[in-house]
Amino acid sequence: MLELELFLSAFAVLFVIIDPPGCAPIFATLTKGTSRKHQVEMAFKSVFIAAVILSCFAYAGEFVFAKLGISLDSLRIAGGIMLFIIGLNMVFEKRTEKRKDRAEEVLETTEDPEDISVFPMGIPMIAGPGTMASLLILMGRADNWYQELTIMIALISVLVISLIAFLISGPLIKLIGETFTNILTRVLGVLLATLAAQFVLDGIRGALF
């Protein structure tokens, strides 16, 4: 696989899973009424925490799974099924509803809800189970350090886009509108479901042959 193809594939998977356009409204809701300085701080901190967690998981995750006796093909199948469910939820708007419910729960149950960088933005909005599984599958398909670097660059690119989306979340939501956001979410959901099916097929092929 050419590095450009690998980059585009990794970028597409991670972009759909992390879903910056879907996270931006949640971030805007959680930081509504706070100062601009606080919003910028939360945006940078959320992305930084997620980047550290995902980077550690990308390089140590395979070691942990090996110690548990879990093969990469099993992970591909399980991860593919998990991502397929996420894709279906996106198509039927279930994922967005769950994210909004989680955000409202944080606001209602936390005495000091302003610091939302670790939970829920860092984990699980950005560095969620789907992102971790996808990243581990992608890293497992890399044949050398150059391809691993390509995947990490794709991850960084998506995180930078997420950061930009957070920083401009207020005006962005007003600009694109709820209708366009719903359409984009469903299109990304279909794409994710297709990619997830490919993960499952690769896992079955690797396990049988």
C-alpha cells in the first residue's frame, strides 16, 4: 500500500470516528457562557489529553493485547463490528443523541462543570473505544516505522481539525446549520459502516488464510 493511500485511509477512518463536526456542538454547549480564554484553554487541553492517550495506546496497545493472547485478526473483527454499530448509530442519529445526553448529564451532575477537557471531551468524545480500536487496527497493518509515522500524521491531522472545530464551534454551528450537520453525519456514518465491513473481511481472511 502506498503511503498516500495509507494516509487517506487512516485519515478517513479517524475523521469519521472522532467526528470533529459532531463534537463541535457538544463543545460549544459545554463551554457556553464561559470566557473566550476559558474556551480556548479547554479546546487545547481536550485535544492534548486525547493526543497523549491515543499515542500511548497506538504503540503500547498491541503489546497489551499480545499479553492477553488476543490476535490482531480478532481485534479487526471485533473492532469492525464495533465501528459498524457506531456507523449505524450515526446514520440513524443515535450517536448524536447519546453525545447530547452525556453532555447534559455532565452539566447536571458535576458541581464544577467548566473543566470538561478530560471528561467528556478528551475521553470519550475524542479518545473513545472506537478511536482506540481503529488506531490499533491501523497500526497493526503497518509494515514499517514509516507507515506507522504516516498513520500518526493522519491522527495529528484529525486532531488539529478537531481543535479548529472547537475554537470556532460557536460561529461554525450557526454557519453550517443543523440540517447540513445532520446530512454530514449520515454520510459519514455510511462511510464508516463500509470501512468497518472491510475491517471484518480483512480479519476473517487473515484468520482463515
